[in-house]
Amino acid sequence: MNSKSSSAPAAAPATNAITSPYIRIENVTKRFGSFVAVDNVSLDIQRNEFFALLGASGCGKSTLLRMLAGLETPTEGRILIDGQDMTHVPPYERPVNMMFQSYALFPHMTVADNVAFGLKQDRMPADQIKRRVAEMLELVQLERFATRKPHQLSGGQRQRVALARSLAKHPKLLLLDEPLAALDKKLREQTQFELMNIQEEIGITFIVVTHDQEEAMTLATRIAVMNNGVILQIGSPTEVYEFPGNRFVADFLGSINLFEGVVESIDGPLVVKTEAGPMMELEARGEVSAGQKVAVAVRPEKIAIGKERPSQSMNACHGQVVEIAYQGSVSIYRVKLDGGYMARVNAQNETRSARRVIDWDDEVWLSWEREAGVLLVDEA
Amino acid sequence: MKNGRFGISGRTLAVAAPYLWLLVFFLAPFAIVLKLSFAEPLIAQPPYSAVFEWTGGLLPRFTGNFENYAFLLSDDLYINAYLNSIQIALFSTLLCLAIGYPMAYGIARAPGAWRNALLMLVILPFWTSFLIRVYAWIGILKNNGILNNVLIGLGIIDEPLDILHNHFSVYLGIVYSYLPFMILPLYANLARMDESLLEAAADLGCRPWKTFVSVTLPLSLPGIVAGSMLVFIPAVGEFVIPELLGGPDTLMIGKILWNEFFQNRDWPVASAVAIAMLVLLVIPIVIFQHYQGKEAGDVK
């Protein structure tokens, strides 16, 4: 668990060592019978962070979120919010609100009543409730729908009601469980930016759970990648994408080419002799010794594809185009390298042409810069 | 859909069959009873006068009258019996609701493996004849019955409790017999309630008891209405339970109906009693249908 201090300005709160963490998760384990959903997780989240828990379904991210909301109790460990031990505090006494994946809108109440529900529990005076509800509905642009029932709304509108309801009490911490999963792509992108605006506007701490790496990278200032109940890596979107710490993270975020090999030389730039044949050099990160089994990971968009043999001798592979997927702005090439490895290359379609420069079955060379490769030392 | 050889589609037939069934076995007897209620009793075979006479015209002449209905209104016995029936049915329904709601809630929130077993226990009494089960209560409640003998044997009471053939035993019988009809629709409603709604309420600062009042209870209203109607409607016309468990002062309309029909052999008055009861019951049925329709509309 290498939590690196970030250089990105967006993650600035994370580096601020003076303030104590707003949320501290201490060695939390959650078991359901013999199944371990969350396995000894420790995590600090700072005030005003937009934090994402990213992982495939069943990785324990939702359970961790539900423990923060108080809907599940940790089997072991402690959860502190703002310095206070919240481990056994029931959900209705926590300064936390959650936006549920299913939205969980009360079907028998109007939109306005749904938004007002939390405020009524706090016995806020009626005129203040009215004002706050109007404010919230304006924020999510649903003023005209105040008297509608949830079943009279579209999916996107319901999702915004759920957001307004969870924000109405001005919580210090907002938990979002797959907030955008049910929306189509256009609406999702639009809502992502809305969420970021809201976060900037009212300045609260967001923790979002998602399986969608794009969503996590767009929204979050820091991402924790989870698998099998364990946090594998925490970092800014750039860090976890560009410098994945292990194979799972490398593979889970976007697509990646993994070349297995052994360390050939550690003098100067690190050189790896890959099983596929070509020698690869990269900038050393971490302690490795010659002869150690490693993998070199290269993102598809970092690879240049061409018909000419590149001048460099390292990081150059010869192969044959097997498949081309044209996606408008980019084309994805699948290239079978001489050693048999199937590589993936994303290339921008910079010129406007109906004629392909590189076609199916063409012999091509793949090459990349020394900085593009990432060294992964964990076992496959 | 293509029509068959006789120009009637399978769809039409499928829809027509239940309507035909209702027409033959429900509407026709109802029409006969309605006609009877306008007749006068006779000592003859059949024991009532004709209501329609053929006088050669296109339509038969109506020779009946409304005297039977006027008679129902003039005699306190009938009005009291109606009111009493409604009162007993109403309190029985409330008792069923008070007992049945926690039971249905408990079953709906029980772990999956338990749920079917608990539901089975609710339905189990239906495996025995209703009549026999009501008879069994006589054996339990009578002066030297099981309950009194046990209580005396344990030294809790000296004299047997007078708990048979009075209002208590009628209520007991009705609540016992109709409880499953309250539990089943309530269970169906509560079981499919989205648990995340309760979590959302708690998350928004609502305590468990208030969550029940402001979320669970309103959302289970269709189940409450359905269960209450299923108990109330048959309980109003109940005959077997007041006859077997009730005392001489248990005045229920089902019993009156039976007496008019079989003891007084006054078929027209008995028919009028039946029609009046039907009219009384139509009101709650309409409410029931309204809620059913509303619930169906909400699901969309």
C-alpha cells in the first residue's frame, strides 16, 4: 500500500500534514460468515477531498462505504470521523449522508417531500425547510418537478432528486454509491461535471464508490483501487494510471500491454530482457536486482506504430497487424509481435483520410520512449 | 390475431370463458335472489308469489313490491343485526390487523430459510376443514373443556371461566379463522418493500420507530386495505362462527338470514336480507377496488 504524496494540485489536501485526517479507517475488517468482504483496510481521507473507491463488483468497496454510513458494523477495527469514534454509532446519529445506488427515493412522497425528509428529522422550522428545499431543487435544476412523485420522473431526474436529498442536510461527508451507474453516457458525463461543480461550490468531502475507472478518474482527487477486500494502491488519478504499483491496478485501469521478462542490467537505465524477445529499457523505480523476474507495462496510447524500422534498438518490436478497430478519434490496432505476444496500440487519427496508412496484415514496428514503460515486480 | 374457422379468436374465447362463468354462477343466482326479494311468501311450492306476470304485452308486468324492504326497516331486529354484524366485523378486523401486522412484518424480515417455514405455519390451518376447526374451539372453550380443565388443574382458577357462547368466543373464532387472510396480503406487501428505503431513512437521521411510521406504514397501506377487506367482508356475513360459538344474544345478519330461510321459510324476506347485506358490502368492496387500482397504477 504505497500511498505517495501527490504532486498534482488537485490532491493538495492530501499532502497537508498539519490537519488531522477527516476520516480515519483503522484496520477495518468486515466478515459475512466466512466471507471476508473487507480485509484489514486502513485509510485516511482529508477534508474536502473527492475520494474514489474503485474496484470490480464484490471487491468490498460498497461494504466499506456502508460501514462509513453506519449501515454495516465492522467486525474488527475502528472508523473515526472528525476525530470521533463512529464505529458503533447508528446511521441516524452520524453527520454523514449517502446517495444510494438504487436512489432509494420514497415512492409515496413528492420530490419536495423527499428532499425535505432529512430536514424534518432535525426539526428544522417549516419556513427554513421550504427555503432549503427550493435551494436544493434549484441546484439540481428540478424546481418544476417539486410536486411530482418519483415514478413520474426519468432515471436522470430521479438520480438528481437523490443527490438533492443527500445534500439537503449540508452533510460534512457525502457518500455516493455508484451514483451514475444507471445513466446513459451523455447524461453521465454531464452529471460528473455537475458533481464536481457542487463539490467546489459547497466544499464537502465526497467519497464515491464506482467500478467505472473513467468516472473515478474524472471525479476524484484521489483513488483507492480495491480488489478482494484489500486496497492495492492509493494515489491521484495520474499516479494510479501512469505509475500502477502492481499488475491488477495496471490492468484494471484502462488497457495495458504487459511484457514478462527478467532484469538484464541495472547500471544506468534499467534493461529488461522480455520473454517475447526484444530488450526494453525504462527508468528505474524501486529496488530490483539483475536476474529478477519482472514485467514491463506499457499503455497502448504511449506506443507509436509505423512501417519504418525505428532508429532505437530498445523498446522496438516487430509484428503484424491482426485487427483494426476504428473509433473515430482513435484507432485501436491489435498487433501480433514476432514472439507471439498480442499487443494493443491506440493511435490518434490525426489526418482526415479514408485511406488507411496502416492496413490489416501489414508488417509494422512498435516503439516507445524510455519513460513510457512501467516496471511491475509483483508475481503474476 | 387470426380468427378461427368460426370467426372467433382464441383470445376472445379465453376472455369470454370467465365472464360466462360469472354470468351463469354469480349474476344469474343474484338475479333470482333479487327477484325473490320483491315477492310475497306463500304456503305453497315454491313458497313465494310470482313477481312478473305475462299479460300478453311485449314485456311482462311487474307485480312485486318493496314490502320486504320496508319490513326490514320497520323491525329493529334487522337493523340491530346489521349494525351488530358490522361492529363485530370491524373490531375483528382491527384485532386481526393488530395481531397480523407484527406477524407479517416478522415473517417478511425473517431470514430467507425461515420465511417459507413461517408462511407454511400460517397456511397450515387450511389443511383442515374450517367447520372442524371451529368445532374444536368448542372443545377448548367449554366449561369442562381443555382450557378450563388446565387452568383449574394448575390452581389458577377455582370455577370454570364462562368463555363459550358469548361475544368473546365469537371474536376469538373470527380472529382465529380470518387471521391468515390478513397476514398473507400484508406479508406480500412487506416482503417486496425495498430495504434500501429504510436505510435511506436512517441515513437521513430518522430513528427506527419513526421510519416505521413515516415510511413502512404508508407504503404498506395497500396491504393493510387488502387484508382488512379480506377479513371484514366475509366476517360481516359470517354464519358458522356465531352459530357454533355465539350465544343466544349474538345477533349477526348471517344467522338472521339462516333463520328466515330455514326456520320461518320466508324466502322473500330472507332474499331481501341478503340483498341489503350485499348493498352494505358493496361500499367497502368499492374502496378495496379503488386502492387496488391505485396500487397497480403506482407500480407503472
